[in-house]
Amino acid sequence: MRTWTVTEITLVADYVGHEPDSLTTPCRSLSLSPAQFKRTSGAGGSIQDSMVKPGVISAAGVDASVILSLTRSPNRLTFRDAIMGTNESFRIGQFSISPQNEVSFIVHG
């Protein structure tokens, strides 16, 4: 699992032919649980990796009501790592909100 200390995240909803919508909101930390794969061998020695569980980024310290108020689901999450000073970006999909108000985003790619 990889973690980042952050002060805020930006959620972006990209549109085709239009400027993207974005929302920046405070956030304490992010944790990435990588995707899990299962490797199988087929006839003739072929090998195939199948995703068993997608990667997930969990955001702590985010006001989930702000994310629920978005009119379009975000497809990109960007942030600045407060420790390393680097900018990071992930393609994201569906999100869920835990009872502890932690928001988790499916990671694509």
C-alpha cells in the first residue's frame, strides 16, 4: 500500500469538446491499494493475467458531501504530495463513501 500526505485533492470531470469541470477540496491523506491479478496458464503455454480486484485510492479527511454534490462523476484525481513535493494524477472511476466518511475511488490504468 502506498500513502501520501496531502492538504487537498482536485477532482476533475473531463468533457469531450468542453473545458473540464474541477473541484478542489481539503484532504488529509491518500492511500493506494494496488490492483490484484490472478495469473493463469492456458493450453500451449500461454499466460494470462486477469484482474481480480481493481486498485483503489482512499481519501481521508474529505468532506464527502462536497463530492456527493458534484453533478458529473470525476474521472481524474490530482494532488501534490506534501512530503516529496511532487504532483500526482490518477484516472479514476466510481467512488464509494464509508460510514467513517472516507471516500474511495476505483483506479483505472
